[in-house]
Amino acid sequence: MQTDLSKLTTAAGKWETMAGEFNKLEDQYKRTVHGAAADASWAGLSAAAAKEHFNVTLREFQGAQKEAKAIAALLRDAHTQFVALKKKVESARADAIKAGMKVSDRGVVSFDFSRVSAQQANTIRHDPDLHSTEQSWTQHIRQAVSVLNDADRGVKIALDAVTVDSDITDGTLNGFNREAKMDVEEYEAENAKEIATRLNSGEKVSAAELAELQRAFRDNTRPGLDDRVFSQTFLNGLGATGTVKLSTKLDALAYLDDKGNKAAYLGIKNGFADTLAHATKDPQFAAKWRDDIKAVGTKEFDGPRGEGVPVKGSEGKVRGYQAVMGLVSAGDPGSFDGKFLSGLANDIYDVEKGSKGDVWDINQMYNQENSPWFVNDPLDSALGMLSHHPDEATKFLDPGDKKEGTKLEYLLKERDWEGIVPEHSEWAKVETSRVEEGAPEEDADVRKGLGSLLEAATTGRTPDSPGAELGRHSEAQARIMQDTINLIDYGNSEGKEGDPKRLGRADEILASEGYANMRDPLARAFAAYSPDVVDIIAGEGPGQRVGKADEFASGDESQIQNSRSSLLRMMRGVSDVPGGSEQSENFNLIAQAQLGYMGEQLGTGDFSARDAEENRAQKVGEVFGAITAVGGDLDLDVRDQKNSEDANTRFYGYHVLGGAITGIPLIGDIAQRTVDIELNEWLSAVQAENGLLTKEKLASQNDAAHDALDKIFKNWNNERQLVGDETLGKIQNEARQSYDGSRSIVFEALRSRS
């Protein structure tokens, strides 16, 4: 921190002067010595021998200039890096001091009690978070120092390498380096590639070399770094085959061959993924890299062998794209460029559709339990990574004007998701394809990436995002949601004449085991479309209750127009829980989102027109009846004692056991107070509906639900003071009647009535 870094540029200037002096010597040598060999008066063996010696010497003069200029460039590169990173260390220290801390010469942070009163000091000393706060500031400074140390190490590697004679056949031993590079990062990349190549070939690599590989990745992918010389040089040096092999080799070492150094290998793989993300932010490089990978995407490579890997018979082979997506998924999805991930997903999609047979099928149950590193389904993995870039996710899935042959149709209806051949099966080799003798099965994480992609593409938000204000959607988002619901429920994007085997069966399809990983993301997406769903159930949507084949396109105010029956079956399907033995948080999320939207309508709506209150009560009762009936069909079993302890917890924003719901939509204060009923009131209504369904007494009234509806409208009138007690009673009665009429419609849609 005390070094005068300007001495680096001063030294660089002297190296450049030295290069100039060597240039003068080169010119003089050419004239006075080297030129003699070209004189026609000198011939014979001695002339030939002299000429070769003179050429060697001339090349050395030229190499000396190149080496001197390269050293100068490396010193200037170092100066630029050190100045910037030193400022960040100083800034980190200044941040700590500004926060009331003092910093020792070694960067250890402690609270500066001299800046507060004795009373304040006493209070702060007894603060249980004081030590962790001090440690966090110390770590903040150490991180900045670590980044500077990484850069320093990179410069040392470059300065060590620049003076090494790179051509041992040029007539000199340890002569000047005529191939000297002008960039620190090029030398770091060459060094990293050398270590990686030895790893690939199975050679022994020391702990220090593994640490250096990690450092190189870390140093050259740090946040805010625009220089891509290292990352692109490293990946070009490895090539497509080397990339696949290194990814697979790191897995084998971490999980099978050298478990003692597992953390180091996984750290390297994470850094490798970061390096790929950094390099492919350049569109031209990304396109070239993807083209290179296409050549090996379906090629078979040796996979790791050992416990939890392919059984004998499959030969332990993995496809190139399976290894590549294992590498990509080791990185932070947000660090990758969305267009790159979209392009990669398209490449895998195209390869898959153009292949004969089940290209990704592999023998053995690869899953998180026994093979945590392996991506057996590279397309689904790519979809999951792409989901963290919502705009690109929407573009990827948007069917546009197409009604057939879309990605949505392929993924939701046509694709064969069974890619795992049980380990007891045998493999038969047919030419170059692997054909299994035995029925493939779905993996434990089947459709996980697809579910996340659908959530992002239909909402414009990353999966499992915090709640946002309820609203409409873009045309593309609504179009994807519309087609998704129709394809799941009817097997047809227009919601008609679909596959007879799945016609009107979204509830059954989504409740099946193979769709378990899609239920949560689809439930969150469904909640985000609560305004559309509520309007359709209430008959107020542009397509009314029967629905239309296409979305209602209106810019950013677009809506879905699925049929009411389809929406009810979707709601039931995504709310399913295994065996009906647990509370469905998805159902709670959807129910509260829809009630929240109705609360917004009650809290902010215009009721100046004649009979406006009763008309709204009719709609609220109808939707409340539909929601409660779906919950009744779920057979929710409220057994947890904690629920009774939370009897006074308000309903909106909480799940059944009292904790806050992730992703609950945001509504205004008046709307919240309007739907502010207790958990037990809501649960009693749902349980009563289940009892009526079980006993086939749908004609009987649900007293608990009626009471909850009465309370909602009482809360509403308390907030807005729009009607008197007599009119309020009429409104409540209208809501109850609509509730009763709505229940049978739900059970018909779910085929639950006898």
C-alpha cells in the first residue's frame, strides 16, 4: 500500500528504450556483418556456415527487442491493474471508517468507541451483533486485498514466462524470446491451459497447481472486469474436446478418484464455469464456441467410473452436451449472457429433434442422490439456466402465430422425457447408437428446468421471485401462458379437439409424479395471472367463461382467455400434494392471490352505478366458491397443532401453518384489511367443503364459507362506509347465493361428482 506504483511505468519506459537500442544494433549488424554473407564474392562451405550463424544472431537482436517491448507492456499492464485495485482497497478501508470503525495497519476492523459517548459505547459493547459486524468489515477489506494479491500473482507468472525462450529450434539455448506476449492475461491463460491439459491426461497435479488454477479463474472473472483475453485464450486453447474432457475429469476426481481434494476440484469447476460465462459475453466468441461444441455435442466420451456411475454394459459413456451442461450449470445462471444461454438451449433442442432415437438415454439412475454432478438431460438443464433471464425465456418459448410445431408443443406434449434406463437392464449396440433393452424411466428431477422456464417466460420474473403487484402481461407472456394451459389440459394449443387421452385432464396430469417439479413454478405463474383467472371465473374476461383459442392481445395489458373449466383444473393440478397428507402451499398461494385481487377490486372499485355493490358481491361469491371448492377437492388434512396456535393470524400473506408465503402478490392496505380473515375461518370453510364433497352433499350450504364471506364484506364496508346495514345484508346474501352456485361447476370441471 506504500509502494510508489509510478516506478512501474518508469521501468517500462526504460525497457522500451532498451528495445530501441537493440533496434539500432540490429540495423548496424545487418549492414556490417549479416550483409557480408549475401556478398557474391564469398561462397563455399564457410559462407554457408557463416550465413546460418549470422541469421541466428540477427534473430536474437530481433528477439531482444520483442522481449524488451513485451516486458514494458507487462509492466504497464501491471500498473493499470494495481492502481485500480489499490484504490478499491483504500475505498474498502474508507467505507469501514465511514461506518464508525477503525482499521489497523493489518486491516483488522474494530468499532471506534472514541467517536461515541460513554453511554452509547456501553450500549454498543453489549450489542450481540457487534463482533459479527466488525468481522464483516474485516472480511470486506480482506476481499479487496485478496483481489489485488490475485492480480499480483498473475503479473509474476507473466514476468517469469516472458523471458523463457519459446523456440528451442532457433539455434540458441535459452536465448531471447521472439514469441514474447504483450498481455499478462495471455500468460496466465497459457499457464492455466498447461495445468488443465495435464489434468485431462491423468498426470499428477500438485495442490499448489490446483490452487493456481483456481486463482487464475478467480482473478480473470472478477466482477466489473471487461478484459476477456484470459477466458477466451484459455477456452480456445482447450478446444471443444478439451472442454468436455476437463469438465468430466474434474467430476471424476472430486467424487471418485481424489475425494480428499473434492473442494479444490469443485472450486476449479465453478471457476471454469465462470470463465466460460465471462468469455461468452462477447457475442462473436459465443457464436464460435457454440459452433465448436456442436461438433462434439452428441459425441460419446468416457465418463467417470465408480460407485453411482454407469453400470457395466453402458461403457460409462456420456454425450458432449451432457458434460457441457454439467459445466454450465456449475456456474451462476445470472453471470451468463441470456442470449448465449438461449442459443445453447436452441442448439441442444435442434440436435435432439434432429436425432434418431433417444440421444440422451443413459444407463443408471443419474440423480442428485448418487451422481450430483451429472446432467443426464442437457435440454432441461439448459432451460433451467435460461429461466434466470426472463426476457430471453419469453423469446425462446413464444409461439407467435404458430399453432403447431412450436417448442411449447414439443416440450409439453411430444417430447420423450424418459431417459434413464434402470441399472438392471442390458444394453445392445446397434451401429453407433446405444439402444436399451428395457423401458427407460423418468429421472427424479424430470421437467424441473421446463417448469422454471415457464414461470419466467410467462411472468417476466426469475423463478421464485418475491411477490409483485398484480397486473396484466405482455402479449408474448400471455400467449405462452394461454398455450401452456391448453396444451396441458387439452393436448392442443387452441383448447379444442386435443388428444382424447388427455382432453380436459390438466388436474390429473399435473398431479402425476412426472410433473411434480412443474407444480411449484406453475403455481407461482398462475398466481401472477390472478386478475385474468378471477375475471374468467366471474365471467368478466374478454373471452368470458367459455374462453377463446388465443390470448387477448393488448400490449402490456394482454390477458389469457382460457376456459373457466381449464383454469379450475390447472388450479387443482398445481395444488396437488403427495397422498393428500400435507398442506398445499401452492393452493394457499393461489387462493390468497385471487382473494387479494378481489380485495383490490372491492377496496378501489367504483360503486357509483346502480346495484354495483350487489353485482360485485355476486362475482366475489362465485370466485370464492370456486377457490374453496378446489381446496375441498384437495382433501387438506389440518393436523398440525401449530395451526390452532395461529388461529388469530390473519389470512392474507400467510400459509396454513402461519409462516409468510414466498411470492405472495402485493396489494394495498385497504385490500388487505378487506380480506383480513383468520386462518381458521378460511380453513374451516375449505374443510367443510371437503366434507360435503365426500358425503356427496353439494346441495347443502357451507356455513363456514358463508361466515367468511359475510366477514369479508363487513370488513369492506367498515373501510369504505358505502352502504347501510340493510343493504350490506343484501350484498352478503347475494355473495352467499353465488358461492353455492359456483361449487357444483367446480366439481363438474374436476369430474369429482358421482
